[in-house]
Amino acid sequence: MRNHIAAYVFRAIENRMPIVKADTGWDSAIIDARGNVVASYMSGESARHAVVGTVGLGSGEPTMAALYVVYLLVLMVLSLTASNSNAPTLFLLCLSSIVLFNIRTVHIGLPYLLELWPVSLFCLSPLLAAQRLSNSIWPPVMTFFFALGITFWNMGLDIGLGLLIGLGWGISWWLAGLFESLAFKSDSGYYSLHVAAMWVSLMYATARFLGTMESLSTPFHGSPVLIQPIALFGFYSLEFAVMCSNAALAQALTSLNPRHVLNLWQLGVLGWTLFSVLLYYTSMIPGQATVTVAAVSPGGYLPSPLCEHGYLLHYGERVSCAASVDEQLARTRTAVEEYGAKIVVWPEAWLGLFENMSAATGFVERELGPLAKELHISMTVGADTETWGNLALTIGPSGVIQNVYGKQHPIRISGEKSKLVFGYPTIPLNPALVDQHVDGLQLPTGGYGRVGSLICYDMDFPSAARELVSEGSTLILNPSQDWAAVRSHFATAVFRAVENRVAIVKADVGWDSAIIDPLGNKVVGFERDKCTEEVIVGTVSLGTGTTLAVYLGDLVAVSCLMFVALALVQATGQRVTRRRHGELDHPFLSSV
């Protein structure tokens, strides 16, 4: 029974309960309450083995299964009160999309090709099929209401906010479905393009406030070879392509000629894949200069008045407050002296809380400056201040602060504030920090480009990295502070790296750090369900300069918005004309 561990992963996630699976010899596993496989063993032959791991106890929170029960009750009531004969079918289709939408990001501990990322290509197909069968408001509203509610709850965020956003998405998508059925023929050869354009418009509007982390295409970060076209057309081109796949499969489910639709779907998938592979192997310049960087994760916080009994509660997880600056400096020295790191990044807001800017800069130059000067390295560290909020301070080989950056996109829903929002400052990349080798290429403008910082959530917004690269950045330093429930948050860093052909160093407190090259490859990194001490060091090629995506910006998303707006105007004109001639036979319009 291959992949039997997957069933245990689903049960752990559904019930927020760790599971220990002990087999007689073929497969055993220890799975935490979030579904992460902490330790496992799989073999084609029965053999002695032991797996050992540490997991937290169940949270005692309402489980995903409970939310599904609520969903079932609501849909049963709606089905009983609905006159639509397709109610049971609609119910099953919507339930399928809720489940698929939430499992697409689950890691089951298998090789990437056997993971669940392909679910992204069809997770919303059942919902779209339901909308093709009925114009009822309930399928999209209930699907997104519960899908996003479960997603937010599973990430440790406010479930109420997730339900509210899901409600907004559901109503918007219902209106979009009505518009699509009004303006276009249901079996049009362009159905997938229409739906994808509407989806990108919705995602673009949402991402202006929430970022791109919960996009359909998030799971594709694990296979950079498949996402290379975004270096030409931007992130929203990938989102457009993934939604095209969902829409095509939905059309095939409900079409009188599914074979034709499936043939087009296969051609589209094959074309995207071949084009992406071609870009992957031809984009980087041979002999590009490299730099050795390190992300130093302390595995805990510094002691502060916010800590109780030596711990700080961080999104439901107890994190130790026993870390020290001296230990962090020792880790930095190890990364430099033993592994050759020239640029070191510390986590977000790890130093502080400082009263003001001068207190923060003074502390960094006094406590960290001597080590940077001694080792002749550059360090970017996160600090928190009362007056200016969340900062990233970069100290150069001279031991003096060279750059101060304020977080541009604080997580306002959690009360975070940042007042230093004047832009995206960069500094020249010191040639002494670049690995010197014979084939090292400089940029056409001379030198090795510039260096800039983004702080954690900033990476969720495509425009932020684009601003830095447009100013000449070939390396982005990214102090961050995630938590265990945020699955694969460095996915956004992978997308930003590919979009802009820039190297990125993400340094977390202890959950997920990564060093990513300009092709989106994770040179080295880790993901943990518990905050742990870790130092990662890797050598990456510097960015190659601006890409077409940097010049085009959000053109794909804006074009989708314009298409939807123009089509809406056209459909409105048709409605007025038909009303004048007494030909208003559309189900929705006839009820107006």
C-alpha cells in the first residue's frame, strides 16, 4: 500500500492531533498536528527500523472536521430549500473544491513529483462546473467562505477574517460567473481565458492588500523549472495559466464535446512546460559572479518583558526567550570562518524593542560593528523600535551602518505598524564581498549591482522586489519571522527570485530559512514545525539585471481588469438592446 502515510497526514490536519504510526516493517511515521511528517521510514521490504521525533500536543482548537460538519449542515439546509434539481450534485462539487483547495499545499514527505501540488491545476474545477450547472449564489459563496476560513484557521490566523474574506470572494465570484454566462457562450472555445481573466482580476484586487501567498499557484514553488515564464510576464501569468487549467477541466466535465476541450488542455500544459524548461536552461549567463551568504536562525527570542516564564506565545506556539546576542554573534563567526560567508542575515525584529532609531543604530554599531569589521563582512539584522517600527539595518565591513530600511507592508490585521515607509533604499554591492573568480562577470553598468532589503511580508507583494531590482539590486536580503502554521512561506521568495532574476536570502527566527538563486532554486534551506536553531550557508549567482517582467510590471493583471471591464460594458449594452426588443431571456436578467 504505497503512500499509506498520506491518509494519516490528512487525519492529523483534520483533527489538529499528532499521530504516531508504527508499522511491522514497511512504513512508520511521526506526524505533527499540522500534518508535517517529522520522521518516517518507508521500504519495499519488511525490515527493522525505528523513527524518533518530537511533536507538540494537539491544540484543542475546533478541528477542520468540525468546520466540514458545519458546512454539510448549511448545504443540507440550502439543498432542502432549493428548487434546483441539481442541488445534491452542486453540494458534492462544492465540497470537493473546499477539500482540494486546502490539501494542495499539504506536504506528505514524498519526492516532489509525488506531492500534492498538481491539485492546484484542478482544485477549483468542481466549483466552476457547479457554476456552469447553476447560477445560484450558494455554490461560490459557501465554497470560498469555508475554503478560506479553513485556510486561515490552519495558518494560525483569525478564522473570522478568513470567513469574511471568503464571503467577499464568494459574492465576487458569483457575480463574475453571472457576467461570464451573460457575456459569453457557455461552450465557447475561449471559456478558459474568460474565467482566468476574471480570476486574475479578483486575485490582483485582493493581493493589493493581502499579498500573493494564498494564490492558486503557490505549490509550484517547489519546481522552479515549471515557473520560468513569470520572468517574462510576471507572477500573474502563472496564476492565469493555473486558472486556465481549472476552467478547461470544468468545461470538459460539463461539455458535450469533452475530448476537444481535453486536447486543448493537454496542448496548453505541454506548451507551458516546454517553454518554461527552455527558459530555465537558457536564462542564466555562464560565469555570473557569485556571493557566499548565510542566514542565521537563533531558534528563539531575546529575553523581554513580553516573555512569561521564559517563553513568548507566537501564533499559538510557545517560543523560548533564552537566546542571546553573544550566541548569535558566535553563530555568525562560525558561518564566516568555517563556511566562508561574506554576507550574513539575521531574523526580522529580533533586536529590540528600542526606544528610537538612534538607540537601534547605536546598539548595532556598538555590539555588531566590531565583528563585522574584524571579519570584513556585511550583516543585515532586524530590529524593532517604538517610534519607527520594524527595521532592517545593514552594517558594512567597516563596522558602520550603511542602510536602514523600514517595512513597507506591515501585517496590519495583527496590529503591526511601520512608519518608515519612504521607499526601497539600496547600496552598492561591495566587490570585496563577491567571490572572486576568473569568469566573474560584471553588469553592463559596471560593478556587481546593488543590495536591498525586504522584511518578511514585503516579499508577498510583487511590486516590492520589482522596485529593488529596477534600482539595480542583484541580491535581496530578507529578514523574516514566520510561524509553524505558515506552510512554505518562502514560496513567495521563489516567485520573486524568478520574476526578477535576483538572488534572495531569507533568514527566519527558526521555522523556515532559505537561500534562493535567480532561477528560483533553493540552494539550501529548511522548514521546521518547531522554532529551532539553524545556520545555513550557500553560494548563489548574483542577479542578471532587470527582466521583461520588471519592465511590464502588473501588465497581465491590468490587462485582465481592462478585458473584464470592456466585456462588462459590452454585455450591459446587449442587455439594454435586448430589453428594448423584449428578448430578455437570460435566467438572471429575467428575474431583475
